[in-house]
Amino acid sequence: IGTDELAACSDDDAPLDNLVWIGVMGIQDPLRPGVRQAVDDCHRAGVIVRMITGDNIETARAIARDAGILTKGGQALTGLQWRKMTPEQQHAVLPRLQVMARSSPLDKQIMVERLQERGEVVGMTGDGTNDSPALKLADVGFSMGIAGTEVAKEASDIILMDDNFTSIVKALRWGRAVNDSVRKFLQFQLTVNIAAVLLTFASAVFSSDGQSALTAVQLLFLNLIMDSLAALGLATEGPTDALLSRPPLQRNSALITFEMWRMIIGQAAFQLGINLLLLNHGLEIFHLPDTPYGTAVLRTMVFNAFIFLQVFNQINCRRIQPNEFNVFANIHRDTGFLLVQLFIVVAQWLIVTYGGVAFSTVPLTGVQWAGTVFIGLLSLPVGLFIRMLPDLSTCFGLESANSAAQQHRPEVSTARMRMEASVKDVQYAVRFFSAIRNSQLAKQQPGTGDDNRNFLGDVPSYIGRASTMPSSDATAVPTTNVSASSSWTRVKRAYDKSNGNGGSSL
């Protein structure tokens, strides 16, 4: 409207006539940077993201689509619809449910309970006081450090200091890294324990003088490698993006998989066999004299070879998944592991060279050092050979890393929902064009009585429009006839009148 007309209008009575339609302006609250990528990372890691909000259903759908939460084939419900369902109906809709709008705090609690009844590990986010029951009930509760209330923070397990969804992905990545570190340490620890106990027992029983291959002090240093140094070396590797490329673990999955047992038993058997061979035939292999000094050199070589078998087996334990063959992947970035390995090698050289009576060792020559290091290096190709063995977990009743007992996979994956929705769209399109063809044939044959026949059957009402087909989560929107007194009619009449009178500007 013009400036003069605007001054004559009151604040409570806006003009409705003689207006010119220029356009409609909308305001959108954009997503935070990185949210879409974080949701994609969760989907890649096998984590299902569901949005529970108090917003309107259409607003919730738009935001969920923009964030990548609501995918093709997914469903969106309101809290009222969710509460009207029976527990059986809720379980039936849960695999495809991705958005819940107009929800109450009770809806969140029911959602957590239903998911836990299905054996799911549930993580819940919240910032308000009314979210605290759901945060407490969930397996992992995430509260907001900035916008969250003190009640929500007390009820949660993890507080997001930046109130950002990407922090959840970081927590997921670190959680898997810690779990892998524990498994790596267990694999290395059990291998050394089995090999050391069997070697000490076998060498003491079958030797002529009743002495074991490893002395008590040497076993103490070996125990230092097994416990403290191994824990430091195998637990310092940080999380990588590769951790998000595999499904999550089951709630009750075994800590040691078949692949780990296979590597533990295989490496322990190899270490026991190579050390017994060296202990019984080392004098001939390295051309050592059959004297007390030659025997001392041989026992020092057995101790040195056993230590270097653990050094290279520690490299071998950096990867525990069955499809991970490159044990040197990203080793240049694992500074803590390299420092631990360097410390073990330097300490072993000092013990062998200057240990003397305390460690029952004698200095070795360069050839003897090279021979023992080479024996330890054999642990790597042996580990590669063990990884290439077939999966016989079912024969031994153990859980394979790729089995359903270990990996948790959703009942209905996102890819399956998209495929089913695409198949339905194709079916609707085929039926639509078939209906057009049948209607044309009916027109060419007058008098058949099929002029008013509905060839589309139960095809959705959106088929046949010029716009693109919506996803299968779309719901029918009821339409009403526009009366002559409606707002749109008044605006249209005002627009025509203003064009005829030269018009004002809005």
C-alpha cells in the first residue's frame, strides 16, 4: 500500500482491499553445519536415527528430510497416533518409524521401552526436565551441556558440551575404538600367556637338567611386556573412519571371537614349536659348541627370539577383524605404539648385552641377533596365513566376527525401505499408464458401458499430477472447496481491482 494509506491505518486493523500480490516470504531455521554428514555416518555405522519432536508433523517431516533422517520408505507419526496403538502395533511400525511429531515425554519413554523389548541398544538425547525419565531409561543418555537443565544432566550418562549432534558420532567412534583396544590387548595377552606357560613347562620337563627355557627374572620382564607395555601400545591408536564402516555389536556378543581364538591358538602353537626347535637343535643350526658357554648363548638366543616374537606379534594384533590383512595400516600415525616398540627393543638389547648374571644372558654376535630377529619376524607371515584360513566357527560353536551373533543388523534397513518404496512407485506408474490406455480403448468403443469406469483402482490420488511423485511416507491431505468469501478470493478480487485502478504497491 502507499505511504499515505499506511499512515491512515491503525495498528490493529490492516487493510484488506486494493492490495497487490508480490510474493510470499518464508523463514527457515537452517541445520547446523555437519549434521547431515553426521546422520549419514550413523547410517553407515548401522545406527538408526529417529527424531522425536514436539513440532508440527509437516515441519518435522521437512526438517527430517533435510537432515537425512526421514528417508524414502520411512514413516512419520504423531504422538497421538502412537499412543492410540497397541504394543503389538507399535512393534509392527517401529522398524520403519523415523519421525514422531507432536510428542509428549511419555511418548519418548514408550519408544525407549519398545526398542529395548526388541533387544536394541537405545541412546536418547534431551535437554529439558521432562526428558529426564527417558534419559534415565535409555541405555545411553545424552544431555545438552549448554541448553540442558541440571535435571537432564543428572539423568544422562554423557553431556554434550557443544550441543552438537556430531559429538554423538565422535562418541560412537571412540566407543568402538576402546572396544577394539580391549580386544587387541586380550588377543596379545592370551597368546603370550599360553606360549610362555607351555614353553616353561615343556622345556623343564623334557630337558636333561630340569631347567626351563626362561628364568624367573626373564619371565618378569616378559610379564612387563605382556601387561603394561602391551596395554600402552595397543590402546594408544586413535579412532578412524573405518570404525564406522561396520555394523554395531550385539548387546550380548562374545568378547573374544572365533578369529581371535584362531589367532591366539595359532600364534601360541607357532611360538611354542619354534622355541622348542631352537632349544633342541639350536647348537647345530647356529654352529655353537656343546659347552656351558654355548648352552648359555643358546638360552640367550631362545629368550631373545621369544621376546621378538612378542614384538612382531604385537604388530600382528593391531588388526583383529577377519577382513583386515594390512597390519601396518596407519602405523606411522600411531606414535604411542611406535614408542612402546622402540622401548622394548632398546631394553631387550641392554638386557642381553649387559644383563649378565641378573638376567642369565650373554652378549650375542650380529649374526645371532639377526637370526633371533628373523625368527620373531616370522610371526607376521604366520599371522597372515592364519587370517586366510576358512571360517570354521560353526564347527566349534564360536561366534564369528561377521556372524549374526556378533553384528546387529536392523530388521528393515534404509536401503530396503528405499527399494520397496521405489518398487511401489514403479507399480503405481505402470497402473496409471495402463489406466490411461484402457480409458482410450473404452472411448474408441462407445456403448460398452465403461465410460465412467475407474481404471486406477486403489492407486493413490497423487498419480497423474504433473508434479513428481512423493515418497511413500506422504499422507493424503484433505481438501476443501474455497468459498467466495475466503481469503484467497478476497485477495484475488483485490488484485484484479488494483490492476484496473492502476494499483498500489504492497
